[in-house]
Amino acid sequence: MGLNTLPRTLTLQDGRTAELQLLEVSDCLSLVEFYRTLPEQDRQVLKDDVTTKEWADRFLRKVATKEVICLVAKDGDKVVGEGSLYRSMHGWTKHVGEIRLTTARSHRRQGLGLAMASTLVKIATDLGIEKIIVSMVENQLGTRRTFEKLGFQKEAVLPRHVKDISGIKRDLIIMANDVSQIWAAMESLVQDYSPHAGE
């Protein structure tokens, strides 16, 4: 499920397929368009304004330096999901990676997010990252369930830390998984893994 398996075709639970691959420069416009078409309440929980050319330029520079490893899921030429592994190349947190994941509403609850997350976890462990974290708002229940399947556990809660589109303050949940704890969850996941790689 790591870098050596990319690109690969995923078969989703409803029978549709998606191509999972590393981000290429030629995908950048499609990636920005993907984010622009997300509902505003979905973009509200993201850490950056991902709809601008300036963000795209900064993001590509981080990908080029391998500070970010980015996967995109594509339906034809259309991006339907993006997942990235962020890491520090120097300093006292260089052993820690952060996963950020977004999928189109049309492709949720189909196993796509789980496939992307598990691939990023495997890439992180292959790179020698010892601890992986992910942040989410308290009402992102689907995201929480996805990472719980991969053995992540709640590590911290920041009360009323984020404000949603309605102006309501919500808790920010930080989940984490040490590599020493992750293999049992990954092995269990492989046994009933869905979606699966196409022929």
C-alpha cells in the first residue's frame, strides 16, 4: 500500500473506480478546481485557503522538497480526493508526520478515504516516521471512524478551538498513532480491505 504500489486503480464499494496516484504538476489546476467545488462548510475546516493560485504555488514547492507527499484520487481527469503527509525535515518533530485528507461528497462512504489514509500511513512508516497525527473537528465523525480503523486514538481535545460556518465554536480533536502500535491495525485492515486494487 506504499509508494511502490502507485499508481493503482481502486474499486469503490458501489462499483465505481478511482485512480490513486502521486500528485503531478499537471494535476494542480484540477486540484484547485476540486477544492473550489467543495461546499463552503467543508472548506471551513481546512487549515489553508486552498482555492487560490498562491496556495497552489506554495503547495507545489513543498511537494518538490518532499516536505509534503501528496496523493490524489482521480475519476478520469477529475480529482475526487486529496490526501497529504506533512513532515518536518529538520528539528525536534522530524519524527512526526501529519495526515490531511479530503474527499468529494460524491465519493464518501465508499472506502476511498480509508484507502488513501492507509496508503499515507504506509508511506509514513516506510519513511521512518515514528508518530502520525491527524486533526479534525468534533462533528467530522466519518473522518474519525476512518482513522480509528487504522488504530488512531484520541490524544488531545482543544475545546471551542474552531468556528464553523454558522459561527458555532467547536472542539478540535487530535488523534495519533505511534508506529509501534500501528501494525496490528494495518494487518487487520488488509484482511477485509475495501476498496481493492483492480486488475
